[in-house]
Amino acid sequence: MKRAILGLILLAMVIPAYAAGTAYVNNNVQGPMSAGVELDIRYATGGIIWTNGSIAITFPSDFPIYPSTAAADAGYIEAFIMNGMTALSQVPVSNISVDSRTVTITGIALNNGESIKIVYGSKAGFGPGATMPGVEGDYTLNITESQNGTAFSAIPAMPVVSIMAFGITKSADIMDVMQGTTFTYIINVTNFSNTIARPYTYIEDTMPEGLTIINVWADSGYPVVAGKNVSMTLPLMAAPQTESMYIEAAGQPGMINLGTTITNKASVSSDSAIVRNAVVVQNVKGGKLTSSLTAEPATVDMLQYITLVLTVVNDGNISLVMLQPGSVGVSGTGSASYYYGPVPSYVSALAEGSSCNFTWVYTATGAGTVHFTASASAVENTMSVTSGVSTSNQVIINQIPTVIQTWSLTPTMSPTQTDTPDAGTPTFTGTPPPTVTFTSTITAILTFTLTPGLTITETDTFTPVIPTDTPTNTTTVIVPTDTPTDSATIVVPADTFTKTYTPVPVYTFTGTETPNLTPPASTPTRVEVAKTDKNYINTANGDLLKVSYKVTTSGKTWIKIFNLSGEEVRSFYEYDLSAGNYEAFWDGTNNSNKKVGRGMYFIVISQPDGKTTKKVVVTK
């Protein structure tokens, strides 16, 4: 049954190129008991030159008509030397002999690329033509050859004649389909018999995924559409008759995602339950976009920049035009604000197998985690092609860091008390009071919020108060050792007097630094704080100018761009920034997001300890 289908399809195709020692029957599908048939049998040597070759063909016994060399007979045999479709010469009848069902042709001369054509049932002599067998099936013609007088041997593959009551072919008016393409399938159903009519013929076709039915019609009869199924019933097909049904279809969006080929099968059946199928395989053309999104760096501080890169690849088999990215989505516990992008804003064409990148810059504005989403779209055959939505990696946004340092301080207290006698009465004798030195150790733990590199020294003053009189007797000084604020009492004999001293301590604190974050070894000094990656920018091709700058002292920082007249054309931001390295990008636009004109511009970076100016030239 498969041979019958293939044979029928060959009828509508160009005659195939012949291989060495092979034979074909061009009109190899016939109806049962069809009369008036001229079978066209071809044989080719495939490059072997014959100067005196021979060929013998034996017809099956099921063929009711015997071959003959008589021009008026139904099985009349003719032979021709062919070059493609052109007959170069006719083989003389004297070179053709018939023995029952076997035809032998001798004295054949074939050059390279030539073949021999044998016609069985030729009507050239006004004969009626051959009659085919009445039973459906495949019938083999047995062929042997003799190359230039050698012994006869069988050719590698024998030709077949298929006897079919009816058959079906299917074709399409275009073989390359893409989304939005409209085309027509043509289904031909044929009753091959020229003697037997066929009742109740049923034709059916089901559209594959990726195609939409637009319209159906037929030469006669009324096709019925149910979803993707098209069917039609013919109450009677005459002998012979060909009935055609037409299906207009269109490619659906995204059909390239189903594969690079699409197969459609039609079938026909009759009251005898015989089923024939015909298949059309078409190429699917289209662009197919895939994308991926990355966010860098993975960890930033607030007010620093996040760079997004959307990579888009055309995995299809045709070019796409007007490729452009969609809007960017931001989600998570943190937050980020749009700064600029995309760069470029679109790509005019993206060839099959090619890729491109779109870039945005966002500013980290809220602590937490964020991720981004984006997609891209292009145009194919006036219809849109989109990529899936891509999600970036997670980005962690930290608060601007605060340096907290803890100092453990150990003070050294060195109060000194000196007893000096006063000049009043009574008069005392004896050894002068001794000089008393207070020595005590106090440990204090203090917590400071400091800028790295700060040195802390705290000094209190201890000033003892002593009497001005001078006793003459020996005095005993009792001094506490635990705290410098205790009173010191000097005891003197009862016949004199007692005085009490209240000292005021002197403290000197010597601190040892234990910071939570390691401060720099020394206070930083101002250095060159800004540079640009180039000294020009071309706004016509989407150039970006990168400004890298270093904040050396925490505080309010801003970046502005001025023209030669001193007019401000672009202001980026004004924030309190902590010390660190930062970047800014300029795309050559002003505060109204319009491109600036050609000329020289000045980029001014202002921070607490000074301003830095850089020059840049806008070329276009």
C-alpha cells in the first residue's frame, strides 16, 4: 500500500535521475481493469556506455495482454533512446523480439546520461492500448540486462506497477511556512479504474498543531469543518474521475516552537473499506527568541549602581527585525530606581543564531534583596515574536555602613597632697607633716561613635586643697586607696587642733582603641578623585561616558554637567555619601532627556573637601 502512495506522488513530480542498472515505471499506478493504458518503462545504465547492450522484460502473468511487435495489437511494444525527456532515436522493430510474456531488445547503444524507454501498450499503431489486472496489488516487472554482449543478469531493483481502485495525493502551494503565512492544500482523490464507478468515497484531513483553517471548498461536494478536521463524502465517483478538495490555512504565532517541519496527512476510504493516505511535509520558518537576565554586582550599598544585562538569542531559522526589550520589573524586600537604559534602545535586525545585549543601570535605594525581570520582542512577517520573561539573580542591598568603635580606657590618677603649715597661732613644734602622694587606678569603659582614625584624649585635673598653717608636732595622714574622691583626715594632738582636707583629683586617661571595624592606619589625605573612561562621547550611536570617582570624606556629594557658557545641562543627584568608590554614566542627554549639541562640556564632581572638573567633547 505504501508503494502505491509513493508511486502516485511520483506522477506529480519530475522524473527522477536514474541510477546505474535501475528501472522505473513512470505511470506506475493504474486502476483495476483499466483499458487503453500505455505503460512508460525507463531503464538507465548510470554512466556505463553501451555499444551493443541488451535488455529483457518479463511481464507478470496477471497482465491480461501479452506484449507484441504488431503495431495494431493492444500490447504493442516500442523502444526509444532518450536523453532526459527528449527522444534521440527509435529502436528498430527488428531489434525487438517477443517470447510469450518476455520482450528482448538487442543492439542498444547508450552514451553517458542516456536511457532507454520501453512503451507497453503503445497506441502509435492505432492499437487499443493495454489492459491492467483486475485485482488491486503491486505487480513486479522482471528485468535482466547484458552489457555489450555479456551474459544476462538481473538488475538490482525491479520496477513495480501498482493497481489501485482509487488513490489520493496531497500537495501545498508553498513548502516554507511561517507564522502569519497563508497557503492552500490541494487534495486530489482519483478513481483509477476506467471501467468501475466507486460509490460512497469519504475524504478526511486533520490540520496539525500550528495551523489554522481559514476556508475550505471542493470541485463538487460540500466539505464540512469541525474544529481542525475537514471531511467530505462523495456519493459516487465515476470511472475514471478525479475529485479535488482545497483547504486554505495559515501559520499560527509561535509555530516554530513546535519544530522545524510540519506534517499533514489526508486519507480517503470507500465502501470496500480500503484506505489510502497522502502526506505533505513542509518546512517551518521562523524566529525564536530566548533571553537571560543578569544583575551585577550581587551585593551593593545603598545609592550605588546595579547594572542589568538582558542577553537575547535568535534560536530560529530566519532573521527577525525591530528587536526591542520590554519594561523592567523590580521586586523584593529592597528597592531600586531606574537610572538610565536600555542601551541600545532597539536592534534593527537579529539574524538566526545571533545574539545581542541590552543594558540598564539602576540605583539601589532601599536596603533588602531585589531581583529584576525583563523580556524582548521582535517582528516576523508583520507579527510579533516574544521571548519568555527572564528573572535575574538576587541582589543584596546594604545600608550605608556606620562605623562604631568601642574604646576601653584605663586612666592613671596621680593626685599629690602637700601639707604646708599656716602662719597663725597656736604655734606647733615637731616634724613638719610629710608630703603625701595619692596613687590609684580607675578603669572606665566608654563607647564612642567615631570616624576612623580619630584619637581621643580626656584629661581631668586633680588639685588638692591643703591648710596654710604649719603644725610643729608630728601629724599622721590617713589616705584611702580605693577612690580619689574620699576625704583625707590629718589627726593632731588634742591640745592643738584637727583639720580635714578635701582633695580635688587630677586624672589622666590613656585610651586603648578596640574598634568593631578596623579604622585606617592614618587619616586619609585627598588624592585625585575622578576620572572618565574616555574624553569624548558620540550620542548618535548610543555611547555612554563612565565617570569613576572616589568620595574621600563622607558628606553631601553631587555631579553636574555644564556647557561652555557655564549653563547647567544635566544634574545627576545630590546625596550624603559615605567614603568609597562610585560610578556615574552619562548618555549625552540633558535634564529633559534630550540629546545635547556638539561641543565641549565640563563634568563637576563636588564633595565636602573640594571639587573636581573633567572635560568631555560631544562629537555628534
